[in-house]
Amino acid sequence: MTDHGRGAAIAGVYTTDQGELTGRTHHDVLREAILGALADAEIDLAEVDGVANVRSESKSAAVSAPGLWAELLDRPLHYHHMVDVAGASHGACVAHAAAHVSAGLCDTVVVVSGWIRGSRKEIVREMAYMHGEFDASWGSLAASWFAMIAREFQRRHHVTMDHLGHVAVAARKWALHHPQALRRTPLSMEDVRAAPMIAEPLRKFDCCQTNNGAGAVVVTTPERARRTGRAPVTVLGSGECYTRRGYTDVFTALDDGGAAMSANRAWRSAGVTARDVQLFGLYDPFSFMPLLLLEQIGYCTPGEAAELAEAGELAPGGSVALNTHGGALSWGNSINSLAHVIESVRQLQGRADERQVRDPEFAVVHGFGGPLNLHSTVVLARR
């Protein structure tokens, strides 16, 4: 939380191209993202105190992550932070970096994420290694875990497959206005209904796609952020909540209240409520998740989010500006919810081009993992 000390602001953001990125290396795209975000912030690399990122590639102390980042950036660092909570990591990284800047422990931290992965065959092999031979051989991977939660969500709140389809269609309409979005072909409900089933009730367009790419966010003092001449985007508040091991108990994932607890801490520290917010960046690897999260973070009541989707209120021109870059469903999923942070910053600063929302003041970004036992919430403000 950042309601003490000198405060912290986001001064610059950057995303690399998304897609296969043939010939690029993992470290290559991460460095591009860092340098791009620093250029956007008008901050020199020599001013960077630290790096915050997700998950470690370290195999031993000889190649520890802080030393690796100091080598990649060719300068000593005074701060390094790494969070390993899957899709909740990126918001937590931004919040932790902001807390350290606000406390005066460092001045400028780059939050960075991304990857370069191999062929589809190599990705499947990696998933099999990560999740166990029985999970892989019997098909119990991410889509099937989330499908079980989606079915229970449907049962409790009378949500149909068409309600999920409206979320995918809305995301695609936003993505049509983002030049980096991977899925930019117009999508209709007829297309969604005709798409192959992945894991009932999730069809092809209810699922995000894995892709390569990277992105970065520069967190610094409000004074430094003002150098750009743009309104600083303040990290106004944050919250986190981590509950039981979600992969072993997906059927009760809706009952823990982790998203609500994380969001409530963020609302208290920011001094605002969900109804004060104009922009929602809700991590969406599957189409039902934005509906569930809109309800759990307090924007609407159970069942109401599906009605908003059906009425077209989540699409451009609707009453809820949700994932205006196209989200993981259409923009891409290389950097998880860090892309939602970056889009929120661009929107708050009036730099979202054709998808610009009218005069937003507050944004909330919520990421999750586990599949639903790890949560982080960040409230951003233009001020």
C-alpha cells in the first residue's frame, strides 16, 4: 500500500510486439521493454535503482536473478524484488515497487515481464513437466481447471455460454483499435457459437492464446514522473490475498473470497470504491473471469455482470470500460495482467488513441492465479 511517505507514480510504459517473434531471445525482449519504458518516462538507465519481475530462472546463486539483472542492465542495483504468484504477480510487483519508492528505499524501479517460448510442441512438453505426467496425459491442464470453476459459476448465477461469448466479442471490439493486438478480425456471436469446444463450457474464443512478447512499467517518485509533462499516474492503493492451494481444490474456488479480500484492502488504502472507477483491467485468460471479478471486487451483484455483458455494456460505448486493449482474450497473454496496468496508464494519461475512454480518473487492475487462490489488486489514479 502506498498511503504513506512521499508517494509513487508510474512515469512510463512499453510493450514489445506480440506474436511469435522469431529470432528474438528472452533477455532481448525484456531489455527492449525496459529501455522502451524508460524512454517513455524520459528517465535515463543510469537513474534506475532496481528491477521487479516475476518468477526466477535462477538455478544457483552463481546466476541469481539480481546479479543477472545487474549484468543485463550493466549497472549495480539497490533493489530487486521477485513475486511468484502466477497471474497475480504483476500487480503485486507494481504495488511492492511503489511501496519501496514511497518509503524512500529507492527512487526508480522497472517492473518487467515477458517471455520467448518455443513451438507448440515445446510448450506442451513444458506444461507436462510443470503440471505432472498424469495431468498432461489425462488433459487436466489450465482450460479444464477453469472449466470446472466456470461450470459452478454458471450454476450459481444462471450464466449461459452466450453470456461468456458476449465477453469475448466485447474484448475483440476493443482489440480492433489496438495495433498490437493479436486477434484483430471482427468476431460475432455466431463465430463464438460455431467455435470448437476446448473444455465445456469454454470454447475456442473463450480462451486466451499463448504468445511471445514483453512489457515494462517505470515506477518512480511523483516529482520524476512529472518530467514528461504528462499527468503522473499515482499508485493510489493496493491489496493482496493468498489462500489455499487452488489446483488441488478447484471446486471450492468460488468460496474463498480471495478476490474480494484483496480488492477490499485496495479500496480501503486508496480511499475509493469500485463505483468510483472508470477503467477496469481484470485479468481474463478465460471469458467468464471478468464477470466473476466484476462481482467479487464489488462493482455489481451476483448475476448482474452477465446481464451487463449481454446488454453490450462491456464493449466500446458501453457503461463499463473493461480491458480496453482487448485483454488476454484478444490482445495477447505474454505479460498477463501487466498488460492491463500498461493499458490503464495509457488510458489515464489520454494516450489510448481510438479506444480512449472519456476523461478517466481512476482505474483498477486485478490479477489472479492458482487458479483462483492468488489475488492482487492495484488502484491507479490520474493525479
